[in-house]
Amino acid sequence: MYPVDLLNLRHEHFVLWVPGSGPSFTPPELVIGTLDQQTTTFSQLGQFPLTPWEGKTDLWHLDANSISPPLSNNAIYHYWFQVGDTSPEKRPGPILFTDPLTFTVDYRVTRGPSDAAQPAAVIKFRDGKLWACDINGSDSARAVVPDQAALPSNNHIVIYELPVSWAKSGNDSRGVDVDVGTFKDVIALFDEAQPGKNFATVAAVRDEAILSDLGINALELMPVADARAKGEWGYATAHYFATDYDLGSSSDLVRLVDEIHSQNIRLFTDVVMAFGHDSYRYIDFHPFHIRPTMEPDNADSYQSHANHQIRDGFGGESWRYIPTVQSYDPESGKDNVQVHPSWAFHRSHLARWMTDFGVGGLRLDSVNNIGNYDFVRSYKERAWELYNARYGKSADPSKFLVIGEELSMPVSMVRQGVLNALWNEPWQARLRAAVLGNPLSDQESFEWNIRKLANTTLDDRGDTNFTDGAQAINYITSHDIEGWQGQKERLYNFLKRNNIWDVEQRAKLAFALLLTSVGIPMIFAGEEFADQMDRSVDLSKKQSDPVNYERKNEGWRRDLFNYVANLVKFRTKCPALGDDDTDFIHVDTSRGGKIMAWSRGGQDVLPVVVVANFSDEDTPGSEYVVSNWPGRNEPGWREVSQGRDVPSEWVGREPLLQWEAKIYTRWRE
């Protein structure tokens, strides 16, 4: 059972919700048959009309037990709905389209217009009912509810942002072959006993557990709902209830989720709701979608931030969020009530992912391009309702999070409760200026760049600022590489572009800052070993360059990985790094403020002290004194990045190499 009435009705009926369709709507039909698994030949069983469901306005249905000849017990069926095209182009005649609620699609057999080929939806018939299944007929599984007590809280998570476009050595012009890392390959990153699938020939994937070794405790899978794009990751979501065909089945994803939950790692999913490549763009266009350029006087045509910028569908169709219709409500099951069609659709697939895959956090893509903060708030609140229902009265609010990507950074959205957190893109700009030894701008000193970098709550965004580190997602690199002169590309390429050749040293400094600063750290896949861009050359596009895990064990990259892994594990466990309290204890004005020290942690925890040298010169002599060192005379100080104890006589006096950060604490696990 699901907390969505329409999903439960699908257990016995083929259903199609067409809100606002009216009396002139041509009744849809079900086209159903079987697929030979060996030859992938489709054999049509028949074509059957759906009828209006009495007492459920705009809902069409067909009882699975009324089909003649009868469906066979334990048989797998492939099907489409035949409807008239309602898009602005309005192709003549009825066309076959994928069930917008299907949990499984099969691209081995498609129908429909050549520019919108529709994969078959897949279902199993057993004991008089319809059952969600994988394309091989296995019943779709459901992830085990994770032990809440063992999961990390928001202020102690390190998120790993993982696209599914990976690479391995090959024969193309740049020496790499691009393939898709499946759910089975992702499992191999966490379990050394699992070889993976498409990347089983890559030793680092086959023989190691890279992400378990790295120590991250939150995995953000970039969109894993099925997308039209083949052979790459992307934001072209087409089938919101189905796992991506390239990546694997629902059961494969459940196995991955159960594996990471067994290691106390939370799952975050990336959701695209500004635009879609879904079936409703043809089945029922106007209640669900809008062409902004065709409706310039409609507020739904514009993005939510300044300058009256029109929404961009990026090849898909922008979702329509403002209007309501008098219809059946697919969530509650009530009839003849006011419903936002797009709201109901997206909140329904949220229930599917939260219920079946134990989602522990969400990242909402392109919130400004969604263009409707009321919907975003509603979606966030529904996510929290589903999370709280998972654990009842014992639900811990520190172990769930809804993050938005809105690069104009309206922090007021967080303060007003529209979202829980935002991607903190300005932090990336500050970090990259710092590792070059520069201030962020001529209007701000180098010292204040570092202060705001170490404590993002100091960074006033104009209307407001973050009040809690769990509101800000900090990162060195993300999949968003668009930017002036490569300012956002992979760190390796950024440093090379700026004539920095000691990539390892600067990368270590960058990670020391990321993993000790106020905010939730996020690592883009491959940055932990300074992966580099092989194919991406168009910096106006997203990161399409694949992750090359073969590089992980190359010389200095292995050393960098081990350095980052050490700090990741420290970040996820040290109490002081879960506090926002930050005290700047040292600024060396004799060196232009390029050597600074600060302490993290409140009064009730043992502090963490960071000392960083942002200059091209080692500190002179055998010692460098930080005079305001907290608890200098207390025993047990150790330097974390090198994993060594510090003799009492050297506390607060150790020298620094150029571009080096040292991290000290008396806390021990």
C-alpha cells in the first residue's frame, strides 16, 4: 500500500488520470501484449477501451480481470495507452504513450512518434491483481526501513554527489570509453566483494570499496528516475515513478539502498520538477504543462527570481503550477475537489520513492526554474510528512533534509521554511579564490574571505544569512561547471588553468577547508582523487565528462584520496565540527593575513583548531607561534591530517609549509 490513492487503485485496474479533460476527450485505450525475452518480439494481445470511473472525476480505468481473453496468471505484460495528442503540435489521430505512473519501462520495445518514442510499461498479473515488477518479471522489492538511531544527523553528514556517467580506458580519441555505471556498479563502490557490472574490468571498482573507504555517509544519486537520454546521466526525466532503464531495475536500486543503509549511509535523490519529458506533455498538456513563450501574460511562465526571466524547458516541457481544476484527487482519493494537477503528480512520485527506497534526503533541481515557491513548500512539507510517518513519534528531525538548488541564493527561502537548505554556490567561489591566494573581490579583504569561508553564517546574502550550518551545502566542485573562464570546472583543470602545478598540495588545502568549515560538505565524484576532465570542453553545459575511477590509484592521487578519507571520517564523527561556533584566533598581518588560525566548537566540546598558510612561502625557522591557542597546556593534542600526536612543548608552535593546513584537536573517538 502507498499513501496515494491512485497508486493503490493500480493494484487491480489499469488507470489513467486526465484532469480537466471534459466531455470532448476521446476515451483512452489500453494496448497490451507480451514480449519474447529472447527475441524482444512484441505480440499484441488486444486493444481495450478504458471507461470513466464512477465517482472519480477525470479518472479512466479498466479492471484487469475484465480483459478478454483473460490475462494469464504470473505472466509479464507490456502495455501503452492510446490517446489523442493534446500537445500544441496536435499530431493527427491517436498515438501510443507510456503510462505516466508506471514503475518499470522497457526501451527494448517502443511505440509512438519517432521524435517521442515511448517505451512500454511493464506489469505482472498474478492471482487476479496487477503487481509492479522488473522487466525480467521479478517482483519489485521494497527497501528495509533503516535504523534511524544509526543514521548520521544533518550536521555530521558528508554528501557524495554521484553521476552515472563513468569512464574506463578505451580506444576513442581521448583514450577513454564512456559507459553508464549501473546500480550494481555503485554497490561495488561500497562492497569490495561485489565486482560491479559495466565497470567490473576496472580494478578500483571490482576489487575495492572506494566509497566505504572514503567514509562518506550520505550518497546523492543524480537523477535516477528514468530519463529519455541514453548512455549518460542527465535531467531529462521522462518517467518519474520508474528507475532509469540504463541503471537497472527497482530491485537493483533496493539492493543498493539496503547495502548503504547497512553501513549507516543516507540516500539522497535528485529530483527535476522545473520541466519534464513525460507522457502528460501529450496525454493532457494544458493542465500539466506550459509553453512560457506562448503565454507571456501568465505568471507561470516566469522564473521565481528577479529580472522577469522566462522559464526554460531545456528541450522538455515546463510544468504548470498555478492553476487548479475540479477533479478527483489522486493523493487523498476525494472526488470533485480543487486539485493542482502538477502538484499532485509530483507529490505522488515522491511517495513512491520515499516508501520504496527509504530516501533520507532530497535535492530539488533548479528551484528558480520551477517558478513556484508555494509548490516547493508543499513538496517539502509532504516529504517531511512521509519521513515522520516512517518513524512515527520517534522521528528525528535532524536526520532528514530537503535541499534546493537556487544559484541566486535567496537564503530567505530557508528562513521562511520553503526549503531546509540551499546549495551554497558562493562558498565555491570563495574556496577557489583562497587556494589561489586571492580575495574574492576588490571590495573584500583576503582575511574576510577566509572568515566567511570557515563560517558561512558570517556571509550576509543581502536580505539575510544562514543561521545554521545544516542550511548550507558547501562544495569545491559540482556537476554545474558552467562559468566564466572555467571557474567551476573540476579542481584539477581549474588549478592547471591558473598555472598551478602542485595540484596535490592545493587540493589537500581545499579539502581541509571543505571538511572543517561550517556547513554540510559535498564531494563531487572523482574530486577525492583530483579526477580531470577528458571530454568536456563546453563550459556552458553541465558536467558531461565521465568519472574515471581508474585514476584513483595513480601515485599522488592515491595519497590525496587517503588524505581526504582521513578528514571525511574525522568530519563525520568529531563533535566540534557539528557545531557552528567558530572563533578566529590568529591573523598574521605581517604576511598580509595569508596565515590564519581559527577554532571550531562550542563550550561543551573539545575544540578543533585549523592553522592554514595561504602563501607561497614556508614559515621561517623551526617554529611558528599561534599565541591565542585554546587549551595550550591541556594534554592530548594531535594533528589530524597526518595522524600524529603533538608533544606538549610544540602545541601552537609548529611550522607550516606553503599552502598547508594543519588540523588539531584533543578529541579522540
